[in-house]
Amino acid sequence: MTPLTRRRLANFRGNRRGWWSLWIFLVLFVISLFAEFVANDRPFLVVYDGGIFTPVFKNYPETTFGGTFSTATDYSDPVVRALIAEKGWMLMPLIPFNHRSVAWNLPEPAPSPPDAVHWLGTDDQARDVLARTIYGFRISVLFGFTLTLVSAIVGVAAGAVQGYFGGWIDLGFQRVIEVWSSIPTLYVLIILASIIEPNFWWLLGILLLFQWMGFVGVVRAEFLRARNFDYVRAARALGAPNVVIMFRHVLPNAVVATLTFMPFILAGSVTALTGLDFLGIGLPPGSASLGELLAQGKANLQAPWLGLTGFFVIALMLSLLIFIGEAVRDAFDPRRTFVDAGAGAVGRPVPGAAKPAPAGARG
């Protein structure tokens, strides 16, 4: 590990808020990645009549377990549970519902309040809120991360070309961006939603058409500033290709400015899908979504657990991402150094530490 990498890691750990936010977010994200093993109406494992079955990966007809129908097994059916218990056993997830499961035996009409079975209650279609929150958290984070990553690649490349070459290339790109950014994104989504049924990839592609422009400005400014530096002129005089100069010599100087801006783009990307689902032009009906949960909370004011769950999950997710982004920015900032006693990094004085005496006061 190079000294520069060690210094960046020390700076990242020095931002305690970002460091702990990273671990909290990783725990939540990993749990959501394995949502099928945490919240599912299918068991992990079924041992029946000497055979081993994994319903979480594969559909089995009810006749496999001694039932009457050849359709997919409903493991919440008491008859099926009794048939499996006669000749074996099954292991269910901690939350025996997925984001589409309907609870047919609620003690009161849906939406029902939290209880021992449904820890966060049910929505107006009798679906478990906690299960839908876990699945919705996963799809929101994956959507936001994918949109931010692809937008950053396109936007950084466009800004680098504009700033490095300048002249007519820069002016032409700027006019194109001005025209393109004037197109109302929401109207485009509403028009397309009336023609086709939006899905994850359609929404990602449409938002990508406009999201990449957020990175162009800062990258362009850094390249315009650095393109006439001495080391760039020296590399150009030595015959280095423009691509090598742009992305090996100039781009590292633009990383700090880009990372400073990225947490806000990431927060907007993560909540983009939530906002579209809240307006009803997002994912197909029935999909797990935090935005749809907020919309249900608005439509069912007598069930405050719906709106409060969506609000606190989104607030926690965005807070953690912003704190992590701040720590990453500090790690790549060459002017900032934290004191890390474990790593032995030299940085700014620790509050309360003894200060060196003036030269005239010694002896």
C-alpha cells in the first residue's frame, strides 16, 4: 500500500461520522441484497420424505409434498404445512412474507397496525410493510448507484473533452448542453409512461439522458484551469497522447471537485425512483418501492405507520450517504489531514493536547 493510499485511508477513518455511517449502510445494504433470505413466503429448506428441496430457488408443485394441486405450493397454507410436518420439516425466513405476499387472516381490515406478526403493520393491500421496505430499499439503492456511476462516467468524459480542448469544441458542447438541459425531464417521463409501461431499465435510461450534465461543469472548470500547467505542456512536448494526458495527469486533479459534488448527485439519484413512484409514473404496480409506500401513507392518513416508515427509511438512507460522501471527499483532499492515533498519521493537533512552548520561554 502506497503512502498516499495510507494517508487517504487515515483521513477517511478520521471522519468518524462518515466511517460509522459506512458500516451502518453496508450492514443495511447487505441485508437488503439477501432480502429473499430475510423476508420471503418460501422456506429456505424443506426436508420431506427423505428428499431435500430449496423452494427459495425453485418452484415446486403442491403434489411434491402430497398435495392435490399441480400448481406452485403455497407454504402459508395450513394444509400444506401439515402435509410437510407429517414426513419432514421446513425452515422459514425470519419474516415469512415477501413484497407481494397478501395476508388473508388479518384481525382487522387493511391497512392493519403493527403487531407480533407484521412488525410494521400492513399496507392498504394487506402486504407486509417491513418486507416491502427491505425490497424497496434494495431497488432504490441499486437504482441510485447505477444511475450515479454511469452518469459520472459520461459526464466526466464530456467535461474532460470540453475543458481540455476548449475553443469551438467547448463552445459547441456548451450550446448542446444548454438546449438539452432545457427539456423538462418530468414531462418526458409522463409522456413515455402513457405510451409504454416503465420498468427499472427504461427509467434508468431516461434519467441517464439528463443526469450526466450535473458532472460536466466542475470537470470542465478543472480541465480549463489545468490544461496550461507546466506538467501538461511538458507531457505534450514529450509526445504523450491527449487521452493519456487527460485521464492520467489532469483528471486526478479534478477528482476532489467531482467527489465534492457527487454526494448530492447520489442523493438525488437514490430518491429519483422514489419520487417517480410517489407520482405513479415509476415502476409497474405491485413492485416494492419506498415512493409507493409514501403515496399509501398520504392516501391513508388513518394509518400513520405507512408514511412514518417511508419517511424515516429515506431520511436514514440519505443521511448515511451524505456522511459517507463527506468522508470520501476528505480522504481525497490533499489539504486536509486528520489525526489517527492507530495509524500514527501526523495531522492537526488534537483538542486539549499540550502545545509547544515558545522559543523564548524555554530554558
